[in-house]
Amino acid sequence: MNERRGRMVKQRLWVSATASLVCFFIALQVQAASFKMGDVDMTLGGSARIDIGWQLSDFGDVQDGKLDSKTDFFCKNPGNSRIKLKTVYDTMTGYAEVGLKSDNTVSVRHIYASYDMGSGNSLLVGQTDSIISEMKPDQRLNDDLNLQGFGYLYNNRRSQMRYTHAADNVAIKVALEEDRDVKDEYVDVSGDHLAEKAIPAVILAMDYKVGGLLVTPSAFFQQFKNMANDNAAGTKDVTISTYAMALDGSYKQDIIGVNFEIWYGQNLSVFDLDKRKNSPTTVMGKPVKNTAGNDIKDINSMGGWLQFSLKSASGVFRVGGGMQQSDTGLNGNQYEDKISTIGAYSNFEYGITKGFTVTPEIAYFDYGKDANKDKAGTGKNDLGTDIIVGTHFQYDF
């Protein structure tokens, strides 16, 4: 019975894969539509994506008698297929983009308006990518996360007001941004507290370009308070500050390209820093209680990634990797002082026809060690690894 069920599941997966590929080839007959409505220039487009392959998972140290590995075939939407609409009227530009998540729910990715004030000055209001850590590696499998959780400081999309001044080879950007999930930074210290936002997130960034070199330093800061809500002994206000500093860069010369990012910061769990699997006992980058239990210990994190690319007549070959590390803030011989992750990949992006690319890739993810040296009572704390082998299909129209 189990073998029959397994065969049926595999047949369904292959049917899904075949149907998805057929949809891609049908989509090739469609191109982005540019048209006018009155005096407004409009462009309608999108991106259809699917990943197919195998994931070889090692669960690390597990209890005796528990399964320690498995191999899964997958055929899935990586969670970022999208439809987009751009409008341009005089000095105003509007942009909206909705995406299809991996659970088939629809989400708003971008919706903003920008105003060109002239002389290199512009103002943007709405939801779009943050200007901290703007570059990203071209790593595709693992839900198209671009080494998120393994060295890429995810800039996310937030509601914001952004001013940009561009002159010659320099652009300076300043943004006031929606605070990043106060609830995720709450630490259960002694006493009763109410979360209070102190200031919006503030981000500064600069683009400097000369020849084939582009360098983009950026900085982020936000702060909020957990206000004491009772008179119990030991209860106090708790201030939680988050900052990040990142340096991104790229160099392109003929057929060779190099991209990189390094970053450092404090209390960075609000950047969705932790992508580890196999039930880690802590959250990477999240502050913890101090010894007295009535305040926090700030947690420092650092990371980065590096990618090399080589262009040919048939496509682009890439190889890259990244790592990140956080303090744990935990005391005692039973805990690690630091936890870390490592990721690496190699892929080849091959262009089939205009807009349609096929990218075979092999990727490796090491989840490092758990903060608790005796995870699951095994006396060990290895969180395991994933090896993903497959192909990313993408049609931009």
C-alpha cells in the first residue's frame, strides 16, 4: 500500500512539473504590454517562476531511534511570481506589484508613487524595498531567498517616505520607514510591560559609481520601549535599539563580475535573520534577558556574501557563498557563545528566448550548531545541512 501511494505521489509531482512547463512555453507567446490611457504611459508585465529538483536533508543530531535524514523531490512555486503595473505621467511615476506566495495566497509586494522634483531630486512614498543592504546574490533554489539566513541581510519591503538626491556619479538617499515588527523583539523580562514605538526606522544610503565599480554603504536605526506597566519590585522600562551597517558593492568588467556585501549590527532578529531548520532553541540575533531578569542583553550579529560571475554567449555562470554569525548572550558551559550558518551555490543561467531563462543550480546550507550544547538530550547540538539540486525556471514578461 505504501509503495502504491508513493508511486501515485510521484506521478502527481511529475504531472505538476509537466503542466508547469507547458504553461511556461504558452507564456512565451505573451510580451509585456505598453500602452497609453490619455496622457498616462502604462506598462503591464510580470514574472512566472517555478523550481524543480531534489532536497537532501541531514537533520543533524537527533534522539536515538529518530530519522536523521531524508530526500524530497519538489516541484513548487518559490513564492515570488508576480504581476506588475507601472504608470508614468509627466513628473509622476506609480508602481504596483502583487505576488503569489508558495501557499498560493496573494500579497502586495510593491505599491508606491514617486515624484521627480528636478535637478536630481525625487520623493517616493509607499511600500517598496528598503534601502539598507540593497544588493543581493543570485542564488535561486531554496524558495529564491538569495542566501537569506546565510549571509544576505534581507532588506524586505516596508512602507516608507524616501528622498533621493543624485548628482554625477553619486546618489544620496534618506528614508523614514515603518518600524520592523516590535512584537518579534519583545523579551519576556520580569514585570508587566506595554510596547511603545519611540521613533520610525531611519535609513541612510549612498551609491557611488566610477567606471565598472559601484559601492553602496548604508545604515539603519530604530528604537522602541517596553514601558513598565506595574509597580512590582524589579520592574523597569526596557529600551530596545536596533542598528545595522552594511557595505554592498559590485564590479563589472567585460565578461567578469564580482558582487559582495558585509554587514554588522545589533538586535537584528527584526530582519528575519534566522532561517535555520531542525528546531533551534534560540532565535538568531534576538536579545535575551540579563542576569537579573529585568532588562535585556543586546545581541550582536555580523555576516556577508561574495559572488563571482562569468558571462558567455549562452548564459551566465555564477558561484558564491556567504556566512553569518550571532552572539547568543547565554552564560554557562551548556551554551555556545556564538552560533553561525554557512551557504554556498553554483548555477548557470541559460537564456532560452527573450525573457525566458532556465537556471540549473546546486546549493549547500549548513545550519551550524544550536545554542544549547545538549539539544534534544543527545549531548550534541549539530542542526544539520541541506543540499539542493534542481532547476529554476523563470519567464519575465
